[in-house]
Amino acid sequence: MSITEEILQMIKQYDRIIIHRHMRPDPDALGSQCGLAEILRATFPEKTIYQVGGPVEGLSFLAEMDEIADECYQGALVIVTDTANSPRISDERYTLGDKLIKIDHHPNDDPYGDLLWVDTKASSCSEIIADLAFSENLVVTKNAARLLYGGIVGDTGRFLYPATTAHTLQVAAKLLDYGFDASKLNRTLDQISLDVAKLSGYLYQNLQIDEHGAGFVVLDQAILKKYGIKDSDTAALVPLPGTIDVVLAWAVFVEQPEGYYRVRLRSKGPVINEVAKRYHGGGHPLASGANAKDQVMCQAIYQEIQKLCAEYQKQH
Ligand code: AMP
């Protein structure tokens, strides 16, 4: 039996299905979670499907969450999308269900669940959900197609990053056929506030770049306050150093109100997720995240990125 058949078989066994995703959701987390929820609602109208995980911050144009009681988990199937590590699953009640399915595209460092489908070659978890729907002939609604397309666009940087394959584009083309307004969606995903635009200027002005193309910038609480920006608004800033020709890999350190730093690492070549793993994080080879307790630890992480860039330059 193929993995899609196994997943479908398990779905068919449950009347209630609760779908989770990771904390601090991005378009792929919401796209895969709520795209799957829409598809299951349309395919199995007799089942009750919930999408949970708390506030979606600036992404409510994609979807909103359901609020459910603990009792709902009794005898339910729980599916978690786009979440590599169990501590990052939003809403820890994911353990209260009868069975648990993990569907993800990150390296499978934490293989939780009773049934797992992890495809690290997929551009996004939304691409995997689309594969599930198309291979098992599930009902894809216009809004489900919009959500999955949004997830793919989000995680591929609108088809820019190397995880974009011919298959990704084929899936995206199929989704476009459902007739949602892709141009409007792309514009909305791309849009930034004037405050974020102004902070972009600060980021470009203050980015430190070494001779090997390793870059870093610190966005501390004083700067975030000055520009009126919350941590959740910083997502649009993270890819910006990559638009600079001499930058090869970079770190954006965002100070949190509690004093520690959220570390966001990106790369055009050097593999950076091993560094992230050493600092309570993880992620993809070219896009990962971690946490640093202070500026000293931020500097240690940057030094590791510098080393990787120097080695990479020697080999290429
Ligand atoms: P971000 O910089 O938050 O957009 O994250 C980039 C990638 O790294 C995503 O695929 C995340 O799943 C992963 N990631 C970010 N933070 C962590 C963390 N603390 N632990 C594990 N993976 C993370």
C-alpha cells in the first residue's frame, strides 16, 4: 500500500479529525493545515474537521483557527502538518487524540506519530497535501487550491528557492486551474506595511558582511519599538540580505521581549541547518531557525556561518 493510501485509510476510520501545525505559522503551515482541512470537509461531509493552533498573526487573510474543548480529542484522529519537531507543534493537546499522523517536508529529526509521511524533496508541505489530494482523487475546492498555492508560494519565495522542482510547478499549475485569484493572493503575500518598509532600509544599512559573503544584522527591541514592528512582522525582512549579490549566507537576530534572540538563518549555498541544530533549532539545509540566549551566542552562531561561507567559497 502506498503512503497516500495508508493515510486515506486511517482518515476513513475516524469521524473527527483535528489538524495542527507549527507555532508562529507561515503561509505553508496554514496552507497545508487548512488546505487539508478544506479538502477533507469537501470529500467527507459527514466527518467533523477542525483546524487548531491559536492566533495566525498577520495571516488571517489565509485562514482562521477553530477553538475546541479538550473532550473533542477523545477518539479523534490528529494530523500535524509542516512541523518537524514535536515541541514546535502549536497547541500541545495534539497528544490527546487516538492516533497521530505527521505530514512534513523538513528533515525527519523527530519522527513522532503513528503514521509518518516526510518528503524532504517537496518544496513545501502544501505540495505534499496537493499530492495526497490528487493521487487519491479527493475533492479540492477553490479555497483549498488557494491555500495550497499560497503555501507553495510562501515556502519557495515565489518559485525562487532551489527546492522548487518541475513537480512543484506542475502542482502549482494544477492548483491554478481551480480559478482562485492568484494575482491577488501573490500581491497580498508580498505586501508589507510602511513600517516594515522603513525597517528594511535600516536592515540594508546595518547589515554586516564579511569577505566570504557571511552577513548578519541584529534587530533589537529598541529598533523594533522605534519602527513599531512586532516579531511576527519580521518575516518579510529575513529574505532581503539574499538580494545582495555578495551575500552568500546570513543571520537575522531578532531580540524577543524576554531578552533572548530568535535566530533566522538563510543561505544561497552553504548548508546551515546543522548550525541551527546546535543552538536549539533546526530546519531546512538553506533555511533554518534557532534561539540564542544573548548577543555572545549570536556572535558564536555568526562565526560558524562565516566558517561555512569561507569553506564553501574555497570549494566553488
Ligand atoms: P524561520 O526563520 O522561523 O522562518 O524558520 C525557517 C525554518 O527553520 C523553518 O522551516 C522552521 O521550521 C525551522 N525552524 C525555525 N526555528 C526553529 C526551531 N527553534 N527549531 C526547529 N526548527 C526551526
